[in-house]
Amino acid sequence: MAQPLLAPARPAGTRRPSAARPDAPRVEVATDAPRRGVVEFLLDADALDATSVALAAARADVVRIVHSAALPTVAAVGALVSVLEDEVRAVGRDRHEVRLVLEVEAVVAADEADATRRRTAVAYAEAFAGLTWAPSSTWLVAPLDRIAADAAALAARTGVDTVALALVGASRRHAAVLGA
């Protein structure tokens, strides 16, 4: 039986991305292309167990975190980040040696009214899907001029170094602008 991952209690306001990672962009566009010479671990619903977290902390250069039923909220991601940081220290590594990236589904809307309409449509579809969690609550849906700022704010709230925008559908056409 899988054991839940519990984060130690930390004082409020201590969730900050690593200051030792000035090379890590706050926001990037997610890609499937492997990076040469970089060891990456993906922590999603299928790989979220104590062994995977310990291996990621010990070996990874980059740990990619993906929302799922096992990580359905920003608070859950923040707790996982705390556990990862503790595991990194436990194996004798410095936190700046591991880049933590949160992959988030993102939709670029035409304006705020369009963003509201899109959020409502996805929530309506979820209501009838019988899901155990609400994926739309973890999506970023915002106009082009605000989505990068929303992603940076999400990085600050969760403690990850970078938020990688997994652009959905027609939003992919904005990849060049968001990746710059």
C-alpha cells in the first residue's frame, strides 16, 4: 500500500524558489524534446511514491512535477516541493543542484471575457465527467499579456523554480512569444 507523502510544517512565507538558480527561467514553454546531458525525473500520478521522490532528489538535475489526482492543488505541489527539498538535503546535495519545474496546462485567451468563458466551459464539462479532481482548477487561462505573470506568481506560491506552460490547442501559436 502506498504511503502518503507528508511535508514537515514550515513557517508561513518560507515558500520561495531557489535563489541559487538565477539560470532558471521563471516561465518557459513545455517541450517534449529531451535535453542532452540532463537527468530528468517526471513526478506525475504514476510516479508519485516515496522511492521515486528519493531517486529524483538523489539523481535528477531537473524534476518535472505534473498536476494529477495525486497533486490536485497548489498546496499539494507546495508540500511535494518541501518534501523534495528535504530529500535533496538528506542525500547531501545542495538545493541549487536540482531544478524544480511545474508543468501546467495553459490556454491563451483573447481577453478576460474569453478567459472567463473558457474556464466556465471546461468546468461544465468536468462536472459531467465524474472525475475525482478538477483539472481545470490547475490550468492557467488568461490573456497573452497576463499569462506569464500568472505563471510566475504560481511559481512563487508553490516554491518551484520554473512553471512550464503546456499550451493547449490553438494556444500553441503563442509559444514563440511566451518562450522569449
